[in-house]
Amino acid sequence: MIEELRDVLSGRLVTPADPDWGTVRPAWNLTVDQQPLAVVEAAGPSDVEHAVAYAAAHGLKVAAQAGGHGATRALDNTIVVRTNALDDVWVDSHARIARVGAGVRWGTLQSALDGTGLTGLPGSNGDISVVGYCVGGGLSWFSRPYGSGANSLRAAEIVDGAGARRWIDDSTDPDLMWALRGGGGNLAVVTSVEVELHPAPAIVGGRLMFPIEEAAAVLTAYAKATPLAPEQVTLWAYLAHYPPAMQLPEAIRGKSFCMIDAAAPYEPEALEEILAPIRAAGTVLVDTIGPLQSGDVVQITQEPLAPAAIALTTSTFDELTPELVATLLEYAGQPSLIFQVQLRHLRASEEVRHPGIASADPQAQYMLLAASVLPVPELLGSARQALAALKEAVSPWHAGDLPPTGLSSWGTLQDSFTEPDLARLREVKQRVDPMGTLIGNYPLP
């Protein structure tokens, strides 16, 4: 039956009967054994319209996916629409806005901003799509001065549950815009977005690496420095354990470190002032802090771009107490199935430029992200247990919810949103997708 869809597409329909199904089917996160009904490799927005209209007419479901970093098994038995070919990038540096297709990655947009004195609001990985990031919340290097990625969303081209395409903003559909700003992928297939750009006349950033044996002192210095940091300064701290894999550089292979990553879009001297006591807290093994172009920001963390098997958990804190630091070191200070624990300093500006679902702009001061990178899928169960134990151990300091961008592949939207927000999301979905044709990584309960 689904073969009928092939005739109306400009792009490609791939089904289990096709010889390359095994390479097209998987998501980026290889711990999720994604089993869709079919994959549509959309050549343009009209293919998205055709796919959604076909699914609505035949009682099927559609899920949009650029890369699949946030994939879950909720996308099983759906038509997955890959949006990689929707790759247009348009920048108006005078108006400080960018319009990008749903396939555009943050690395591409940031590189397009080199030399403009502007930045978007990218996170840690340049391979994440701009659309997926904004719709999922998006916590950036520059969220402290400029807010979340969701908060920068000005307008969107969407395909609703009936397969109708339209351009919306706060003047034409404020409720749907509210929902798209961090509400996840259940409301519409977003084919392009318009996002705000922000002043970044003198970006500086990079990484400091310390011996893992000095982690207690370095994290203590980090805990003291972050509350004093001006809003333009962002600091992330890590406990990281690299496996003895031959493809890794010898300098880090099989070794463990405490690391501080830093970025500021202006006033480089402010960053140096905040980093000084952290540098003094330990032996600096690597120091890459220096001037950056906009396109360099997404490379600070050196995260892998190739598909990988990753499991994660998150939490939030308002204060990094000595007891919390000691707990982190107890559970993640030695090599284990937890490859890395990251602390992000989140909150600074209280300004919200555009209304969106509340947890997309979290109120907590810090976010914890703990990740396991698995060499074989069979370790997923053990990794989940280790991550769950860490999350339980730090639960006494938990300080509030995070948007869907912070959910694990086994999480639910109840982990991110209050019941009033969920109720409002349901109302919006009933209007734009009454048949329930569209589904995101985390279905709306």
C-alpha cells in the first residue's frame, strides 16, 4: 500500500524491501534500534506535505527527523520523514535574523555567520539540526545572555496534521508558536524556521584540561566562580574518562580528566577574570582558550559527529554545594560505564523575548548531563543502571524541569512539563492535528 506514495514524491521512499534499508533506517543514536514503517527522504517541503497527507488518509503516523540524535522507539511503525535536503540558509545580518531549512545543522549556520559579528544559539554539537534543537528547547553556549534556542524562534513554516503547509508567527498563530518553542515534535512538521541572531563581536572560548586527581579542587573553584560570572560568560565543567580505543589521540587514550569549557560572545577580559581562580586550582594540561569565529563555537566540546551509541540522563541544580561535588566524584570520578558528567551553568538573563512553554527556558542555575558511550549495544542495560544510580544520588539537589532536549531515550514528556502545560499542548494539537497523524520522539500523553 505504501508504495503508492513513491509516485508523488520528488525525493525518495525507502522501505524494508529496498536493499539499502539497513543503512537508511537507523537514527544517529545507535542505542535506539529504530524500526519505522518507511523513510521518506524529502527533496523539499512538498514531499513533506505529500507524506503527511498520505499518512492522514491511511491512518498512519508521520515523524520528522533530520539526524536522529534524540531518537526514541516512539518512531517505530511510522513514516519517518528525513529533512536533510531542506538545506537552504538565508542570513540578514542587518536585521539580525536567519531563515534555515529543517535539514540545516548548527555547524552550517554558525559558519555562515563568520565575519558578521553575530551568532546563533548553538549547543555543544554542530551536527544537531537548528529546527530540532529549537523545537526541543535548545540550551546554548549563549543562553545566559540571550536565552534558550526555543526563545530565539521568530517564525516557522509548518505542515499540519492534514498535510497543509503554512508560515506562522506570533501574529498569525500565537498558540502554536508557544507550543513549538520547546514543546517537542508532536504538533507539526517544521520545514523551516526564522531565528534571531545575537551580537558576538569578540567571541572567545575553548577548553582547560586538568588531571582527574585534581577534580575536587577544580570543581570547587568552578562552584565558586560561576555565581560571580557576568551574563556573557558561560562555563561548563566535566569529569571525563576516555576509553583505550586506538582511534583516539594518544594524549587522551585511556586517561581521565577534569575539564572546563568556556565561551563568551563579547568582553573577552571578563572570561579571563573568571577563569583565573580555576586555572590556579590545578595543573593545566591543555589550554585552548582563545579568539573564535562563530563557526568555531560548535567545536569547543569536540563531540563526535559520526553516529554513536549513547545513553544519557539529566538533572538540575541551583547550587553546587561541597556535598554535591563529593557525590559527583563518588559516582563519576573513576572510569566506569559513565563516560562523562557535564555541568552547564545556565541561568543569567530573566528576559524572555518570545512566549514559549515554561521549561524551554529553565530557571535552574545548573544542568547536569551524564552520558555513556557504549562500544556494544548489549551494555545499554548496565549503562542505564549506572546513570539511574547517579541521578538518584544527586536527586536531593534537583531544582526543576528541563525541556525535551534534556530527556533520555526512555524519558517522557511528563518528565519535562507540568500538567497545565501538557493540557495546553493537547489543546493545540487537537486543533492542528485532530487525527493524531504527527508524532515526536516523546509522544504527547
